[in-house]
Amino acid sequence: MTQAHIIVSGYVQGVWYRKFVKTNAEKLGLTGWARNIPEGRVEALVQGSQESIEELIELCREGPPFAEVKDVEIDWEEGELAFKVFEIV
């Protein structure tokens, strides 16, 4: 299964960024999770079709209205464990 490990830097905590990722991931039929991590970043692990994941990555580069995205790091991986839903952890 195709998956991407995504880390977003900038002003992305406290602006509904994780909810933004969850909502868009669900619209695109993706599964996985998103969470806040140190230094004000957001981390996500997303599974599904490569095309849908790439679309989500482009949305992550913009973010919700009050976010200020500075960088989006992506590591493509082969997923061993399949998630059933997308959740905020």
C-alpha cells in the first residue's frame, strides 16, 4: 500500500490544521492519522492512491485560512499496516 509520511512546518498549530488535513483526507478517500509534534509542526501518515495523496500534499502546502505553511517534508513509503479511517491522534 502506498503511503506518505508528511511533516508540515510553520504556523500550523492552533489554526485547525489537523482538522483541515482530516477533512480533506476523508474527501479524497485516504486513511491514516495527523498529530501535533514539537516545534509547532504537524505530522501525518496518509495511505491510499498516490494520486489522492499527491492532491492532499498540495492542499497541505496551502493549509487552512489562518495557517502559514513554511515547509512540507514528504517521505514516500510502502505501508505494512492498513488504516481503516483517518483520525487525529
